[in-house]
Amino acid sequence: MQQAPGRLPKGRSRLVWIVPGVLVLALGATAVWRVARGPSSNLDPARQRAAEAAAARGAVADLLAKVRTEPDPMAYVQARLGKEDTTALSELVNAYAAWASRGDALEARRLIVKQFLENPNPKIGFEALLQAVALDPTPRKQDPLWRDLVEGVGRQWNAVSYPAGRDLVHTANSPKAKDLLLESLASIPAGKLTPDQQNGLVTDLIDLYPDATADQKVALDKALTAMAGPDVVQIMHGQGIKEGSPPLAAIEKINQEVEASRTRYKKVLEQIEQEDRAAKETNAREATKK
Amino acid sequence: MNLRKLGLGAALALAATMFASTAEAQLKDVTQIGPTVPGGAINKSFTQEIGAGVGDIFTPGSSLFIINRDPARAIRRGRQIFQRKFTRAQGNGPLTGDGIGNPAFVGGDPSVAAGLADSCAACHGRPRGSAGHGGDVVTRPDSRDAPHLFGLGLQEQLADEMTTALRSIRAEAINQAVANEMDVTLPLTAKGVSFGSITAHADATVDTSAVVGVDPGLRIRPFFAQGLTISIREFLVGAFNAEMGLESFDSVLAIGAGGGDVLTPSGMLLSGTIDTIEGPTAASVTSDGDLDGVVNEIPQSIVDFEEFYLLHYFKAGTQVTPTNSSAVTMGRATFTAIGCATCHRPTFTIASDRRVADLETNFSDFTPAAPAMSGNPFNRLFAVGSLFITATDDGSGLPTLKRHSNHSFVVRNIFTDFKRHDLGANFHERNYEGTISTLFITEPLWGAGTTAPYGHDGRSDTLEDVILRHASAAGTTSEANASAVAFAALTPTAKSFVIDFLQSLVLFPPDDTASNLQPINPAAANFPQNGHGAIALTPLFNDTTDLE
């Protein structure tokens, strides 16, 4: 049966009244409850925020749980090799994190890292890698792929990509991604950067030094020594700068330069004094002659 | 944001322009003092600078139109207003409540008799033509030095984002306490800086007794030595009045001070519902609080341009030359090793930068043979500008909307932690009524190489003096004592490294600093008085022939 224009079926026409009625009742009840409860507190928004945060965490956990039991990780990865769409990338990101505790997935995860680093769009691949690392709950020191990650990312840095990396180490939100960026930057061979970039990296490594862990400091020391010399590392270790401590090579050098400059200055002064004396004597002789 | 109130403000500001136009003949600009050399005078009268008032993005000549469609012009206009010498006829002086023209004066305002400036640049004027340092506004018996304003917008944004982060932690603590029906204590950390901890109770109340370095409300206030003011807008409206006797009815601040939430044209959210916002300095566009016969002395569009200008004000530069390079590196390392960087933290990240441009200024030797990337003979610096603009054609037939691109930004060489500290008696400050201020926000060190004398009061002549001043004294404890003692124990050479490093953090005169917007031109007539290069915004205007 065709419905006349502008008319609703009988069942729906009843709904038209029932639904708003229920809504009005519900709103009324809520209002009465709020009035009865007294002045509003921040308990409700607090509960709501807690629920939203829990829901978001749950959604990520669901995604990871789905892929965690994948029977053949290598086949899963290979099926997505070369695919550049966001779905494939995000599946690989999740897989990388979900398989963190699966020893049998190590090679598949290594392949995921390779896939990210070889993405034709380096920015997209890099972001995916950092996302995967951030999602992986394995502590850095226990991560069997950590060295691969540091070396792989470190190989990406050159005079062109370095400025982005220099900022990323600060902008990355995940501590693990930050660590990866820091250690990879510390592994750049000095020759791959311009002199200005080397100075910038030295500056950054000095600034980041206090927050680095003991094992990271070893890597930073190596990089600082290579780019700025051993004195800077000694200073960062609090050596050689206090009164009475053995002087650093740089301080010795500067002191020698100051001493040499003083000697030169002394000679110049002596020369001036000598010339001055000679001039006075000449003047005196001339005056006597006159 | 309360758009209706903002609209009302716009209408009031439009009305304001009518009053201000009467002052045109008194302005010091090219219409009054010409002929003059290029750059020697402001190209627009004050009335022209006020333009079409606040308006909207469809009203040509209004502040909202220019800020949104011609941002480089908005910045440049703000700069010219900053440099403008205001006249008596424009309302310059007397100070509100200074006893002249206001018989109702009662004491208590530290700006009383602090001296009258006729220009923002009177106190913030070194190096030449910059929003730098140099003034001594005697608002305290032992003096109070005017700090430079380089990087002001970055400071505002960082403090605001840190506040949001701290308040999120507070909200999370409350969430957890409510959900688990037990006390929850969380560390308060924002951008790597610890502000102590906060404890939430199951009834959603909080205990802030372990909060350090910031008010219990967790609002970081980056401006003024004691950490007093939240935003550039409040700061500048207050300074126009307190230092120059120029009153402003700013409807944006009126909304915030009235307990509403409002977004300034530069994108700063003033949450009157949460924070105490400083109000405008005039009750309305027709009120004459200082009884000088001039009303609406600083119309709201002028406040808009000033805020936008200071939001974008250049961060300080670095002067690392081949001669001082290794000493600067050693000095930075020493500075870090002795703990100075614990509070003077070098680097922060802004998650969403509201600026449309940034400028990186570094040493570049004066080499006339390669003018495009050469510093000039005045300061051997070269600035490289980057734009962060997303241009949108809104189909209105007007110039595109040019808005910031919501980028993240790494702020380097700032050296602060945005926390209030007690540095002991050496830094304590006497107020006129006899009370002592003991807490001061960590001074950002960028620009330290060119801003002597030092300390909030300018009582330390040299960098070495002010570093040693951080030590505990007179039975009081300084939070920085360990670093000051460590500095004192350094060898003379190691000390000199630290000083070399600090001296590499420099301010610069924008009109005399070569840049990729205007490199040096050694072939110019009268070089280097002309052709020495500048950080010029004019090439970025929609109409480059219409000069500011």
C-alpha cells in the first residue's frame, strides 16, 4: 500500500508521540534528580571522562588481541608487503606490537621494520615505525629488535633528513620512540652531516644528556667525542673543570694561547718602550743642538 | 568562546575608531614629520592603523580581516604601533591613580609614580628598533628592569599548554579517585618539568599542598618576574595603562574578567570560567578614567595588532662564530654539568603552534661577495624565515584566509622551566609597603648575551655576578645554591666557557639584520646605511606597495 505523501504509517505515527514522550519524561526525571541532588559536582564529568578513556584503551586492546593469535605471522606480513594503503600499514603497526611477546614472530617483526623503513614515502613509513615502537610494551633493554631499530633508523639520517629527526626527538610523545630517535641520532657518522648540523647535534646531545639513561650516555659520549672531542664528554662527567683538577686539553690549549699572547704583548710593549726611549733621547739631543 | 560578546566588542571598537580619529593631527608619522628617509617614520597615521576597527574577516581594513587575510601586515602594523611615540593629545599620561587628574587616588598600586613612557619601545627598545630590553620601570623600591620580549608568543603558548597538561593530570587523578573510591596521588609533570604532585579524593576534591612552582589552580603565568600574568593581551593592555597612561576598553578582556570564556584574535583562550583574567583598563569606550579629556585611547583593533605582533615576536638568536665555537660548546656542557639546566631547561615543544611564521637567526659572517646568505657589517647575523600558513580561498572574492597550520614546533635555547623558585635573600625583592616577594619565575636565558644588567631588578652588572647571586644568603636557602657553588668552584677558564656560552645567546635589531626576506645589497647607495639587509615583512604583504 502506498503511503500518502506527508503521512506516516500507523505504527510510526504512534512512535512519533511515544518517543518524545519518553524523552520528556527522562529529561524531567533527570532534572528532578539533579535538583534533589543539590549543586552539581564534577563527579559526573569525571566518571564520563574515565569511561571514555577506558573505552579508547579497550578499542586498541581489541585490535591487538585480534592479531595476537595469528597462526602464521610471516605469511601475515608477506601478504601485506608492498602495500602502501593505510589499512595495510595500520595492520602491520598493530601486528608489530601484538607479537612483541611471541618469539616465533621475531623474523616477521624484523620484516615489518624493514617494510616501514623502505616505504617509498619515508615520512609515512617512519611515522608507522614510530607508532609501532610506541605501541610495543617491551622495555627497550629487553627488546630483541632494539639494535636493529637503532641501526635501521640511524641509517636514514643524512644532511637532508637530519633536521626532521632533530625535531622528532623532541616532538615524539612515546618515551620509547624518543629513545629510539635519540640513540639513532647519536649513531650518525659525523661525515654525513654538514658542519653546522654537527654543531646542532652536539648541542642537542648536550641538552638531552641529563635525561639520558646510563647506557644511553655511553652512546652519547661516543657521538660527542667523535664530533666535539673528548673534553666535552669529560665536562659532562664533571671532570677537569673544578679548581685543582687536572686541566682539560682545551683549557691547557687556551691557557697556552693566553700565555703566548701575553708574551707577544710584552714584547710589543718592550718594543714601544724602547722606541719611546729612543725618541725621547733623539728629541733631547735635537733640543740640545738647538 | 562567546561570539555574541565578541560581536558586541567589535561594534564597540568600531565606535571607538570615531573617537580616535580626532587625534590624527597629533600623530608622529610621515603625515606629520616628512619628508624623511626610508624607515625613518611610520607610514600610517594612528587613525589609519586603527583602520576599520575590529570588524570581521569580511570587513577590509579591520583588525580581524588583516590578521586573518594579511598576517604579515598585521605583524608589521603591531611593530609600528609598538615603536610609536604617543602624544598627550592621544591620551599619553597621566597614569591612572597618580594623583594628577584623579582626586580619588588611593595607594597600593606599584605603578604609581613609576614614570611615564611615551612608547612601548621606551622600555623595550634595545637593540635598536626591537621589542627588546633597556627600561627601568621603578615599580619596586629597588628597581624593576624591563625584560626583552623576544619569543614572547612562544612563552605564552608553552605556559598555556603546560597548564592544560597539569590540569589534565588533575582531572585524571580525580577520575581514578572517583572510580576507585580512594585517594589517588599523581606526579604533576608538564613538558618534562615537575611541579610536585596532586592528591585527589574520592569525593572529587583535591589536595594541592604538594604542588610546587605554580599556583594551586595550576595556571602557569609566564609574564612578569613574579609570574603574574597569563596572556600577552592582558600584559599589553595593562602596560599601555600602567606605563603610558593609555587606557583601553578591550571587550575581549572584559568577557574574560567577567567570568566568560573568550578566544582572542590571536587564538589564545582566556577562560574566565576557570582563571582570573585581568580586565580592561577603561570601563567603556566613552569613559575617561584618567580625566585627561581623551577617551578610548587604545582602541581594540590596536590591541589586536599588538597581541598578534607579540605572539609572533622573533625568538632570540645565537652568535656562535668560528672564534668562540668551541668555547661555547664547552660552556654549554659546563652549564649543563653543574646543574644550571635543571631549571634553565634548553628545549621545549609546542604541540600546536598558533604562529604563522618563525625566524631562525644565527651567525653568518659578513661576506659582501655572497650577499644572499651573508650577515651584515652591523651584527654578522642572518635570519631565515619559515612560514606556517594554510591559505584557504573562502569564495568571498577577498584575499585568501591565511591561518596557522597547527604545526608542532621545537623551541630551542629558551632556558626556563616556567616555575616559580625561591633563590634566597639575594633575589628577594622589597615592595613599597614593606612586604618581601620571594618567588620568581625562572628567567628565560635567551638573549642573555646582550641584556646586561641582570636580575629582575638589574642589580647585577655582569653574567658572573648574577650567577654567583644564585647562592644562598643571609640565612635563606636558594633553590639554585648547588649550581651557584659549583660555578664558584670552576677554574677561571671553565667559568669563562660558561660566560662565552651565555654571551652567544643574543638579541638583534630586526631592521638591521639581514634575512632571506631582504639580504644585504652591498651595491646600494650609501651602503651600509642602506642595503644592509633587514627582516622585512613588506614582501609578504598582500599589497607590497601599501607600506606600514
